[in-house]
Amino acid sequence: GLTTVGQRGAHCSWRFLTWQVTEMAAQLAQPFVEAAGCSLWDVEYVKEAGEWYLRFYIDKEGALSINDCEAVPALSDALDEADPIEGSYTLEVSSAGADRALKKPGSTSPSSRA
């Protein structure tokens, strides 16, 4: 009935909101990630155990280290200044990982790069 339609509409609105947040965050992060010699693989804005997380997955030719993930500190300041997200969230920068899903056209897995 109408309740189902309303819930479906709310779900679509929520998905659109998270898409907007990830798109804006990706555009904001791109120059910082590239300045660190890395590439931006993906951005997630997800709620887990009642907490919101904004996750940036990065990659680079060769091995990515923890230092590479920590080399994007200005991103936090830029996010605070742009303030694209209402409420609190945890910012994470992580390796895209060897077992990551291919999400973008033309993307390759680490094992296919040689």
C-alpha cells in the first residue's frame, strides 16, 4: 500500500543523499590524493552500528603504505571547511586492497598490472 511506496521513496532519497555526499567528497579529495602520488579508487558514505563513516579508498603504482594513507591530512581540513555532511562522521583513508571489486570502467586489479 501507500506505506510501502513511502518507504521505497524514503529509501531512494537516502540513496541519492549518500550518492551526493560521495560525489562531492570525491571531487574534494581528488587533488589531495593526487598530490600524495595516489589515485582515488572509491568513496563510501555508510552507516555501521549507528555511526556514519566517510571512507576513501586509495591506490598507487607499486605498494601502498600506511604512510600514503596518512599523507592526505589536508583532506580532513578541506572537508571541515566545505562541510558537505550534516552531523558527525568518522573519516577513514584506506588501501583499496588487492581483493577489491572493480567498480569503474577501465579499472584493473593489482594483479593485472605488471
